[in-house]
Amino acid sequence: MKSHDTILKIYSLYHHPKYLVWDPLRIARTFIQHEDLELISLLSALLAFGGVKQILGSVERLLERLKCTSGGLIQLLKSEPREELLAQALFEKL
């Protein structure tokens, strides 16, 4: 039980947006729909190479190219031609 209490204490101290300044999850938190959160988190993980500033910049540029900076990512990818759209956004120099 002691470890559970310790985990809850740490969670209550650090589960705050101010600690996400240098974390790609900062971008994910701008999305509202659950499906968008999952997808942007996956895209962030796929682009997670290099320094934190580089990762954040890559994710932000990808979302700008997709014209999807605050939601609607799933809806965008359901549209046609989604494969071309995503491929162009991902494989152009980020």
C-alpha cells in the first residue's frame, strides 16, 4: 500500500500542464477527441528522434501541413485521398 500512496503523491505533484512544456504530449493535449489524442500521440512517437525541440517542431510542422492543429485529425484521415495526404505530410522534409 505504501508504493500506491507514493505513486499517487507523485502523480498529484507532477500531473500538471506546466510540466509538459518540453514534452510532445503538450501538442496532444490541444486535441479534444479521444481518437485524435491517440493518433497524434502515435505520430509524435514516430517522429521522436533528436532533441526535444526538434521533435516538437516536427510534430507541429506535420500538423500544419495537414491543416489540423487543434482537432479533426481522424476526420481528415477518413477523407480521400488519405494515403497521399499523410504520405506527403510525413515524407516531405519536416
